[in-house]
Amino acid sequence: MRLQTVNTGGGVYSSSIAFTLIELLAVIVILAVIALIAVPITLNIIDKARRNSFKNSLMNMFRAAELYEAENSFMELNSEGVEVGLLDISNKNNYTGRIIRNEENELTLVTVGDKHYCASGTLNNLVIGNGSCLESDTTEAFNVGVKNYQLGTDKMKLEFKA
């Protein structure tokens, strides 16, 4: 900061006039570095939260499918399955896809997704990819293994496979 010294006879006073250009540029550079560090971290946190929310919704779909079978006189889902929009889940209008019973009599998601992720597979072998199920996304999918989980309970442990 540039200072101006004024001598009034009774004493010397200093008053500030303005910041120099170098000082202003230094502050801008520091703020830019902080932004470059903070923005990717924030976006990563948002993406992880969105991904975890989607995984929790998938677990609720498995529970809702079992409830659907129980409400319909335990008539098992066939190869046609049921649209996830018919299940008793929150925000069901945000999801597309079907849930069926496969040859091993396991509940299986068939291209269930929202606008951010797409999933398929059984409860113990879920594959989740980035992007809508309607798009052809070349992003590598990631596997989600569920350990120690029983439908009808609130205990669940998710394990990520690299």
C-alpha cells in the first residue's frame, strides 16, 4: 500500500491512498489458487453424495419388490418383472427400469437408473455406471458388493470392488 506523508508543522501524519497493482494481483492469484483447490473437492463431495443416495435407493427397491410380491399374494415376479415406478419407493418418478426374478430366483435390477447413474444386477452383484440408462455411456462401471445384508433388516455393509 502506498503511503503519503504529510507534515503539518505540529507533527507528521501518514494517510493511505490506495493499493498498488502488485498487491491487487497478489490477492487475485491467492484467491484463484484457493478456488482451484476448493472447487474440485466440493464437486467430488457432491458426486459421492449423489452416488450413495442412488445406492441407497437401489437397496430400497429390493425391499419394495419383496413387499410388492407380499402384497400380491406372494405371486413371484416373472421374467417380465415390474416397473420400478410401480414399487412403493420415494421419488419413484425419478427412476426408470424393471426389477425381475432371474433363473436363480434372485431379484435382479434390469437397467434401473436415474439421470446420473444406471444399475443392473442382483443384490450381491450390483454394477453401477455413470450416465443415464438411455444413453450409451463408455464410462467404466464400478461394482458394489453387499456383504452381510438381509432383506427386511436395517443392517447393511457396502463394499466397493475396484
